[in-house]
Amino acid sequence: MLLLSLCAVFSTASLASAASLWVPTTPQSPRPYALKKGDGIKLPGGNTFPVTGNSSGNAFCILNTNADGSPVPGAGVFPHVHRKTYENFYTVKGRVQLWGQNFDSYVSNTSVQQTRVLGQGDIGAIPFNTIHTFSLLEPDTQLTGVLVPGGFEEFFFNMNVSPSPEPGSGGFNISELAKWDVYPQLDFVPRQDVVNGKAGPGNWHDGANELPEDMSAPIWVARNYGPKWLTEAGGRYQIVTPFVTGQQTNGTFSQGTITLSPGSPAKAPVVKSEVATAFMVEEGQLDVTVDGYDPISLIDGDVVFVPGNTSFTYAAGAEFTKFMYVTGGGKGLDYELMEAGKPWNSAMYPQAEAASGMAKGRMFRI
């Protein structure tokens, strides 16, 4: 159950025992915490984990890859399938090319391989049982990966992850990858006929990107071209732009962005969800208070994680504050906001102050 109450009241006892949310690296067990941009468990090759299976109770893992890409066409990682892991590719800066095709329809030749060049704010969602590969294209690229369930990071922790198409040739041994839920598909040939950032069916930056009914194919959402909902709960505007919801993930997680108008932190609704929630700020300033901890302000690249059944509030400290969210279930914060809101066709919220008394006294439950 998730609860949004319009009175952000924490107990005196909680405030008396307040501690700092900021930590130097990703914890090894679930607890509320926040990390500055670039902090977390670091591995060679520019990989940083601000959220892991251990820190999220195996709800999800977040991986930030900062690397010097290459404009040379071709996949940078051998094509492969995960049978249990859902993997989303979100471009924070630079460009990333991602290929994907459902494995069963690839084998039966009943679908068309798709590829997209992902720019800032674009995402490709790869359900399990989907062949995929990717390549970083720009000299300064950040790719944020969300992997569900948590725990897939153990593959990175335990292997030398220099991709190699031949067993024992300086990288990992392909014959041993199944234990990490990695199944190479070396016969898959990534298509190279991209025009205007895409190849294969569907819109890209030239039309609406609707979310599918299920997870039978890759999902592509270009920045600001996906479905949007507007809510005014708590006397502030929030635009929810989902990338995947419980409908596309069998209820295991959701991911998207929220754009938030300024409002008083003291009037921000209290959120308490049964599932874990993480935010990564993209622009503006996000003010967060978690029950029992000192309030904090996050800016671009900072991450905050809140376990399930933990009360917190969030508010914008600047106009058009935007953050990526990940929840550990299909009915988390985003679901509640969309249920309370209405479909919206703009990336901008109305250019007027949200009525501070709007929805006053209401409480939303699921």
C-alpha cells in the first residue's frame, strides 16, 4: 500500500534522532541513503553502482556507465539474452545505440529487429528473453542501466567484463556465462541501416511512443514523446512520464521521470510505499526528507534510495526540477500519481502557480 497524505508531519522522536542520509558509498543492506553524483561502488571501465541488490533488498540495481564511446558503427558488446533479468538502457548524456529483438520471434523469423540511437533522455527497455546489444557513440557518454531483479551486478563484480566473442581470449569464458543469466547469441547480426536515429517499425522522435500491452518486444521511448500524466496533489504540479509500468514488467518494477514545480517542503505530501523507491536527479534541485533523517537537497546526478514502508517527502527547490524514478513494484509512487492525475500532452506543466490549497485534506491509498 502507498499513502500520500497532505500533511508532512514526522514525529518529534524521529526528528530528535535525525541522522544524515549522505553516505560515501552504496550500503550493503537496505536502509535510506543518498549518494552524491559519481559516488557508489566503483569498478574499472567507468562503472558505478549507486543501488545494488544488497542495498535495495534485491528489488533492483542501478548502474551508471561513464565512458569514452566511439562513432565507429557496430556493437560494442556481443549480442546476448537474459532469461530472468529485465534491463533498461537510459541515456543521461552523449549517444548510445541499442539493438533488440524478442528471442522466440527471432528464431521463428516472425518479427523485425529494431535499433535506436538513444540521445539524452531516451530509453530502450529490454525485457528478459530479448536479444540485445549496444554501443556507446560519443566521447563523453553516460548510460544508466536499471536491472531487475537486483543481484545482476554480481556478474560485473565476479568477472573480467572486457567483452570477448571467443572463450578464454582475454575476457570472460562464454561457456560459463549462463550462471550469470547471460546467454550469448553470436549468430545475431546487428542491423546498420539506421535513418534518423532508428531502424525497424515504430515512431522515434517523429511521433508518439505508446507503451505496449506486455513485454513481448523491446520498448522505445524518446525524450518527451512518451505518455504523460499531470497531477496537482499537494499544491504543486507533477508530470509523470512512465517508461515502463507494472503492465510491461509483470508487476516487478516501474521506471520513468517526474517533472516537478516548486512548492514548500513543509506542505509536501508524505509518501509511504510498500516497495523500494529510488530517485536520480536530472535537473533543478530536489529536497527530500526521510523519517528519522535530516532533510537534504539533491542536484544533477545525485541519487536517493528509500526502502519500502518508510515515510518520506520530496519537493522542488527550483523550477522544472526533473528526476528519474525507479520503484520495486508495479504499484509504487508513479502509479498513485497517475491514478490521481489526468493524461497530459505536454512536457511543460501549466505556467501558473499551483493552488496551494488544491486537494487539501485528501488522502490517496492503494
